[in-house]
Amino acid sequence: MQERPILSVKNLSTHFRMVEGVVKAVQDVTFDLFRDEVLGIVGETGSGKSVTVKTIAGMVDSPGFIAGGEVLFLTDEFSKSGEKEYVDLAKMPKDNFSRIRGKHIGMIFQDPMTSLDPMYTIGNQMIETIVHHKKTTIEEARERSIKLLEQVGIPKPAERIDDYPFQLSGGQRQRVVIAIALSCDPDILVADEPSTALDVTVQAQILELMKDLQEQFSSGMMFITHDLAVIAEIATKISVMYGSYQMEMAPAKDIFDSPMNPYTFALLECIPRLDIKQDKLLPIPGQPPVMLNPPNLCPFLPRCSRSVDKCYKELPSLEQIKEDHFIRCWNPVASKIKLVKEAGE
């Protein structure tokens, strides 16, 4: 029997009601996430990537609201039969999310200092999470916390468990946040730019750690970043977002070797690559769109060099063009990157 996705997001849209109008932060996002898979969601600031995962985790509050779509999560948490079944998180009452977030969906945020309470030891914070979701004793939770700290590379975990966050370095604090996210054996890990606040050396260590632990715990992972170099290290599949829409989604290798959406192609031309010949880096002209009452057209249209008449009349939908490769475009790129790479070999 074919494996079912642990998470199936269908045509998800999240908007914010503002005094000036409606901000359409996320529109028509669709993807499946399987166990042992890392979905990288990449895009510029304001593209909608963080709002997408916060919507999935039930963390969008007023004036934000889900304007449409489904977030189907495979779980036995609410099942009377004990069998796993899909529940729609988009329609779930906020109160029920306390049974999902932390236990089934582990969250890792960008800045560990805002994720950890400075008034409590890291041990207290880990133990509280485990006792709440796993219904274990404090002694059992402490023992598991020490083991987790050891797994994430904290030296002398039996001693450091009683430290406060300010007594740890930035990299160590992020390791603690990862340990807390893993403490209840979640089905899904959500990492929202978890390495951005760290220096390059520590960043590489954290990425390697997350990759190893995700495989070890057999969790699905959503990894959000604006950095293509970071996403290349960890993702098995990539969704490229721009102006609240998914522009392209494909296996990571296809995104880097043969991008077909003009935005994805332009994005790759902006970054230095070691695997292909580049005479110069080409910036993308223009500015990102303002998502306050935007026109119902491709958001990349004002900056796109491949626009055709149809682009000014109708928004393209996300269409499958080959196996596991989806794009939103009326005039896709015939992959020049692949041709350049072959010419240099």
C-alpha cells in the first residue's frame, strides 16, 4: 500500500484584515509532506513562507484568518478507533492545538533567546514540555531531557540541564531549542530560519545536527529560509515562494539543475555557484510586490523578462509539468542553467 502523506496542504490561503485593506499573505499553497522528507520553503522576506507554517501550526491570530483551503494532518490524537486519520487543522478550534503543537508538531524558531524563558533553567523548560505531553513523572522527564541534551551535542548534559539560557552560547541555546522540539517525538519538525542568527561555522554544525536528528527520529520536516545555500544542504524537496504564491516546487536537484519558473531561475542567477560557469551575478530588477489588495495576476509579472500577453490577463495555476515538478507560469524557462553546466563539462 502506498504511503500516505503525514501532512497534506491543499489550496491554503491566509489573509490579514488591516485598516487599509486585506493583506493576502499566503495564497493557494499546496503540497504533501511525507515522513523522512525535508520540504524546504524558500523565498524573499514577505513572500509568505513563515505565515504558511504558522498557519499550519495554528499560530495565526487576529487580524489574520484562513481565507480558504485545507491542512490535513494524519494523526491518532482525536481518533476514537485508535487508527490514524486525517484532521483538518484549518478548521480546528484554537484550544485543540495544545494537543498538536509540541506533541505532534515540534517548532524551532530563528532566535533561541526569544524561544527560551530567561527566568527558568533549560531543564525546567524541557521537563515541563515532556510532562505536559507525555504524562510522565518529573524524574522520567529529567532523565529524558539529559539524554536529549546529549544527543544534540551539549557537553556535560547532567550539569548543564540546570543552567539558565544566558549561561549558554547562541549555538548551544539553539541546540536546546532543537532538543525541546524533539522531546515528544513529533511527527513533523517545523524549522523557521533556525540558523540565521548564528555565525557561519555554528550554522553548519546546526544544519548537520538537524539533518542527522530528523533521519534518526523519522520525522517529516519543513525548513523555512531565504538562503538557497542553506536549503541546498538539507532539503529533499523545495517550494519556491514569491508574493504569497508558490512559483515552483520540485525535488531539490531539479530546482538547482533545471529551474523552469523565471523567478526561480532569476533567484539562482543572483547567487554564486561552484557547480556551473558564471561570468557575473545578475540581480533581479525592481521591487517585491505589496500584498495589500494585489491584482489577481502573477506577482512576479512587473519584474519578469519572459512575460507574454496572457500574463496580463490571467493568473496561472500551479501545474504539474513532469513527475514531482510543479510550476506557476505561462512561459516557462527552458533550463539555461543545465545547458551552461553541460557546456562547461
